[in-house]
Amino acid sequence: MVPSYVPLSYYLLLSGFLFACGVVGFLIKRNIISIFMSIELMLNGVNLSFVAFAAHWHALAGQVFVFFVMVVAAAEAAVGLAIIIAVYRTRETLNVDQVNLLKL
Amino acid sequence: MHLILFLAFGAVCVGGAINLLAQRHPINSALSLIAVMAALAGEYLLLGAEFVAAVQVIVYAGAIMVLFVFVIMLLNAGEEEHTMGSRVALLLGVPGMLTGSVLMAWVVLRHSGTESVPIGALPGHPTDIAQLLFHDFLLPFEVTSVLILIAIMGAVVLANTPEASAGKAD
């Protein structure tokens, strides 16, 4: 028989898997934009566990924290992409292995 | 029914995340990340968080990912090439992450039990969220507005060309 509810641990497993995929992408990707997207994937995994725990403990504060995470992610995306543009302008590359000097 | 929906959205999430890792071209990674975010919005709906689901689609899959796609097209990002460092990371990082994930899954399954998350028991109504956000979390809310302002100014300063600012100074 298929149960009609979803256990909390399933949500946590999915959230952990997304976070792990983000960490692996952060490690193996060499394009700086792909690395940045891996960070976004990690933030999304954390958001899922926030919402799952909010539903589990009947605490709406978990959903409010998701908004704060989104705000921080938006600010981080704006500043990070501006940094990527500045790096590309000076070095003409997006490969992080070739960006190994603080000052040209 | 809820379990089937959870598994369907979860399959899209897992497939999109793996596709993000497998694709070499950043634009393909960005599109699979959008799929992951849209499926996550479905998961939030299952958890009764309608407002969070709407914001996830509008802000995350909409605004932030559009920013990413714009930058990818602006910088004309091509396929990434594998280097020595990325091979080492692939050889060491993936087994390490697999070990960590299995350990985490074991802990979660062992200790959290299998209590159900009742569907719709927590109505994430915008009124309730606004009550919480503008009363209990008012100070963090104001601090994040300052953070956003600083981020806007930082992005403008960083993305500005040196020639343009030098021309303005003259």
C-alpha cells in the first residue's frame, strides 16, 4: 500500500542530496559561473530543509528564514556576477585555474 | 498521492542537479538549475508553503537565474576544459562526497524516524508570514534592506568600466 504522507526524512534526504551535488559541482567545475551556480544549488538545498522543518514543527519562522536566505542569495548573485565581469575584463578568461594572481 | 507527487518533483530535482554537474557548457547548467528550482517550488507547495513557492519561482527561477543567463551570454562563456586540478578534485571529491552523503542519509534515517509531514497543516498564508516578518523579525528585515543597498552599490562600482569612471571624473 502506498502511504499518502511523506516522511520528514525524505525531504531531508532530498535536501542533503542537493547540497552534496552543490559541493561536488563547486569542487569539479572549472568555469567560475558554473561554480557560482553550484553555490546557488547548495542554498536551495538548505531552503528545502528549512521549509520541511517549518512544516514538521508547525513553526512559520522557518519560512521567514527562507526569505532571508533568498535575499542574501540575491545580493550575493548581484555582487558575485559583477566580480565575475570585472575578472573577465582584466584577465580575458573564466577558468579559475588561470585566475591565480591577486594583482596583475 | 502526495508521496507520488513528492517522488515526481524529487526525480526532477535529482535529475536536474546531476545534469548540472554533467554538462560542460554553463548555459546548459543554468537551464537545469532553473528546472531544479521550479521542481523545488512544487515541493514547497506539497509542504503547504504556497507563498514561499511563489517567491521561489519569481525571485529565484525568475530574477536570479535571468541574471546568470545574462552574464553567461554577455561574457560569451564557452565549454570549460578539464585541467589537472579538476581531475584531482573529481578523483578525490566525488568519493569523499559519496561517503559523506551516505553517512548523512544513515543519520537522518536512523534518528529522525518516519513521522509524516502533514500536508496543508501549516498554511503559509501571506498574512501570517507578514505578521511574523514585520513584527518578530523586523530588525533582521531592516538589516537586509541595508544589505541589499550595499549590494546594489557594490555591483554598480564593480561592473563599472575604469574608462567610463575616468571619463566622468574629467
